[in-house]
Amino acid sequence: MSIKRTEQTKVKKYQDALQDFNKALEYPENFQVGKPNRDEGELKINYFIASAFELMKDKSKADEYFKKSISFNAVSGDVLYYQGLAYEKINEKSKADSIYDTLIEYGNNILKNNIRADVFAKFGERESRNARNANAHYLIGLGYLGKQKRKKQNHNLMKQFN
């Protein structure tokens, strides 16, 4: 969904992208459970909505949605990267850098086996070492990407495929 909408922003179909992003925020009423209190997907969607408003030159709406992105208590994963980007957009570079440092540290701890990043462990399946290491390098790469350290970012993102 978001890939289609981010492509729309490239061809300047901002209103179409906004409509679809807003649809993505809707929670289906026919689900047997209520909407989660902590929906990290919503953090990304708010970031994309803010970016669309920014491209439309609507700074107040963009800031509103960037602030919604940072209101989530993101713990780990690539959602932290989007939260860091949102902090940058509202001129809180030190908070963004702290998040990028967290991504780098978290990835390094996974590589050192200090953290078990088994996404499917709750279902009784364990992530392979290669998958765990790929995830670690991905997180490290995102951290360096946020900090604009291209050489280290490229090295870690390429290692995820080895």
C-alpha cells in the first residue's frame, strides 16, 4: 500500500496519496479485537501523510503529522528510523541522532548475540542466524543513513545480503 502511495507522490498525485494514506489509518470494524494501543504502522503512515503535506507546501499540516509520528513510543525496528526522520523535520536533530544511535546500538547488540531479535519466537519458530544478522545490518544501515554516514550505511546494508 505505502509503496503505491509513495510512488504517487513522485508523480505529484498528492491528493490521491493522502486519500489512500488516510484510508490506511482506518481500522476495520469487523475485526474481532479492538485497535491496538500501539500501532507502529500508524507511525509510518503519519510520516508519509506529513511528507505529502510538505510536498504540497502545507507546513502546518506537515508539522501536525510529523508530531503525530513522534507521539508513538517506538521501541525498535525500522519504525524508529521514520521517527528519527520526523524529529529532523520538526528541527529536533539531537533527538533524531539519539534514535539513529539507538538503531546502530541495537543492531550491534543483535550481532553480538546480546539481544535475541526473534520476531517469530512467540509462534514457536526461531529466526535463523543469517536472518538475524541481516536484520541487524539493516538496522545499523538505517542508523547510519539517518546520521548521513553513507559509507558505513552502504557497507551494512550490503552485508545484509551476504
